[in-house]
Amino acid sequence: MTTPAISTTFSTDICIVGNGAIAKTAALGFAQDGHSVTLLVPPARPAPAPPAGATSAAERPWDVRVYALNHTAHSLLASLKVWGALDLARVQAVDAMDIRGDGTQGGNLGFDAFGAHVGTLAWIVEDSNLNGALDAAIKFSHNVHVVTGCAVDLSCGELGAAVRLEDGRKIDCELVVGADGRESWVRGQCDIGVDYRMYHQRAIVTNFACDKPHHGVAYQWFTCADGIIALLPLPGKRVSLVWSAPETLADTLMDESLGELAIRLAEYAEEKLGPLRPLQPEDVKAVPLALMRPHAIVAPRVALVGDAAHAVHPLAGHGMNLGFGDVVDLLETVKGREERRGVGDERVLARYARKRKEDVLLMQMATDGLERLFGANLEPLRVVRNFGLNLLDKLPAVKRRLMAHAMGKSTL
């Protein structure tokens, strides 16, 4: 016996498709501005059982997926009352960055909060901590209605948009926000083309305990043969690894134990951090890396945000920050529209696209350019890039501009 289809129509100002941090933040932002919001999320996957005996927040395993959130993200989350809802005991401030070139005469570039005239450069936040705080905020937001289901059709016209679900339900709205990741269903429904550049790398992510205190310093090594290695500070004597490794090396790393991986990292990190030890329970993930540029981030009645709108190399840790920047600019653009224009008006969305173009393009060019520069195993290039790092370290005005852009500020 088949279950009859549900025939229900929801009417809302804005339908946001997605279930990640960017989708939830956009939903809270629009709700705070007085709009009715429907957050369309896919059916939940079974959650893994918590480790036996883990009863307190301090005993929870450390999430291997972490974000280095900049000041734009911090300000947005604080304005939505989300930042204060985080478990701040599991948030680590980044007070300095130490960037190293390759080879025995590798260049060195350093940034610190004191030189940037700020309290901290960024904050390291676990994915589970961030999404937990967002979920709690959404439960208390009267303007956000969460709908679980699979979308099968998107239609857009002069009077609005409609998202139809596989069980027959329909969501009528003025604006659809695609916050549904790199393989965005919303983007595909709009026939927006995409340019890809596969890096033939995977990001190996896991966590370690370190013997020496990290003092809030984020370390990054640009190597040639081994890719790009980053160790981000976590609370206590802990660090989070993001190793952007060539595919062949990534296969090897994933076949090894985390103890063997720690031994490999000693070549780079032992002088600063001492011996590394895998955190318990051990966990490691590998994420394929690519540059992704959609041909547009808006379509009639549709705006894309987050990974649906762009994907960059994680070497600068700013993929999530670009998504928060999307949300900030989309909220500001919609809020600043003329009274006669609706939230899905074509001109309003065009303004959003123009507003995001420069910021996203600069970040894509910077990350892609650095990956190309440090991925080339040629001695003349090795000399030039190490010289460039050393030179940049001695140009405070240029360093301040780089830091301002990374932190999401116009000036320092």
C-alpha cells in the first residue's frame, strides 16, 4: 500500500535551501530583519552514537572539521546572538600566523594581532559547535519555519518562485537562496554553468595533542612535494591539521596510522610544538579540493551563497568566511532596497552580485595563484617565492592590507 502524496503549500518571503552553517545564518539574518523564512533541509542522516562514557562538553571528541572565522563572521554571528551561544571553552583565538616557504632557505612571513591593532586575528571554531549554536537559535526564532524534504522542481516567474518537494508539498516565496553546497541543486535548476579546476589534492584533516604550548599561533608550511600543511591552534595543547596533499601522497597518508602521520609532521612542527600525539578517539577525513566558479551567482528570483556560489583552495582558510560575507552583503542589499521593490527583485539581486564580485574574485585569484606558485617544483621559482615571502614580511603597509582583507575589514 502506497502512502498518499501530501498536498500542502507553504507561503513565505524567502526559501533557503540548505542545512549548513551558511544556510542557517542566512535564515536567522532574514528573520531578524522581519522576513518570514522557510529553511528547506534534506532528511537527516542517522547521527553517530556518542562515545561510551562521554557525559560532559569537555569530554566530547574534538571535531576534525574546524573553521578559522574572521571578524566579518564574528560580527555577523554576534549580531544574531549566536556567538554567545557557542561553547566558548572550545573556541580558540588565533593571535599570530607563522608562514614558511619550502627548502632549507625557506622564506618566512608573520602576522600578529598586535601589528593588526586588533585583539585577535581569527577564531578557530568546530563545525559541531557552530551548528549546535545555530540550531538552538533557530528553535527560538518565530520567523523561521524548518521543512524537511527533497526538492524536485524550482519554478520562477515575475510574481515569485515555487519549490516543489517530492511528496507533493510546495513552498511559494519571493526569493530562493541556494545555500546547498558545491553540488548545488538550486544552481543546477537555474542552468548556471560552472568552471572547475581540479587541484588533484585532498585536504587531510585530523587533530593532535602537542607537547609544547602553541600560544595561539597558526602555522603554515608551503612545501612543494608534500603540498601545503597547516596546524591551527585549538584550546589547550591541541592543534588541528589541514594538510592539502597531492592525491598520491593523500592515499598514502590515509593508509597510515595517525601515529605515523605525527612522525611525518615532526619534520615541520616538532621545533615549535614538540612531539604530536593523536587525539582520542582517533578520527581523520580526506576532502577533494577544487576551484569552482559559477558563471553567475544570481538568477531570476534566486541568489546563491556559500559553496553554491564559489569554492576556493583551503590554504587561506577562508571558504567559510566568503560564505558569511555573502550573507552579510545579501542581507544589506535586500534591507537597503527601495520600498517599491520586493526581496526577489531583479535589480536588487544584480546589486548583490556586483557587491560580491570583487571580494570573491580577489580571494579566488589569491588562493589559486599561491597554489600554482608553490606547487611548481622549479628551483628558480623556489628562490623567487621564498624571496617574496621575506620581502613581504618587511613591508608593513602591504602586510596590513593583506591582514585587513583576510579579517574582513576595509582598513586597519
